[in-house]
Amino acid sequence: MESTRQHKIARLIQKDMSDILLRYARALHGTLISVSEVRVSPDLSIAHIYLSVFPQDKVASTMELIEENKHRFRGELGTLERHQLRIIPEIIFHLDDTIDRMEHIDELLKN
């Protein structure tokens, strides 16, 4: 069960990381990156960030670039949240494949 503090921190990180990735995605021309969910560990030291990337053919390359630059994203996040958080959590990015699973289930149900 997620505490109120974890939930508030997760929402704050989701909002700020969305803004950071929006600026980053503009440089990728034609790639849309959205933060679908953020889960924060109970001690607030780790943030699991779930991303949706569109179009599908750019998922692998985009996730690779994001992983390579995650230290920069954490730094920008620290700049934005320096007054709200004492310690900026480590960031772990995950690909959110919920939409793909929904489409797959939908196709299975149609057949």
C-alpha cells in the first residue's frame, strides 16, 4: 500500500519528468514520450518511471537514449524539485506496454 507521502512525491515527479521529457522529445522530431506512471519506494530513494513511446518503431532507440541520459534527467529533476525533496531519488525507467497488451487482447477477442 502506497503512503500519502509516496503518492504526492510520485505525482510531483510525474509532472516534472513529463515536462523534462517533452523538451527532450522535441529534439527527437516525431517521437512522443509520455510518463504514464511513477512508483516511489517507501524510503523515497528510488523512483520507477513508466514511459509510453510513440511511434512503436522508435521505442528501442528512444529507450536506449533515455537510459544513456538518465543522469542528466535526474539532475534536471533535482533542479526543479530542490525545494520539495531533500534527496532526489534514483531513477529507473521502464517501458509501459499496457497499450500493446490491450491491443493484443482486443485482437484475440475479435478472432
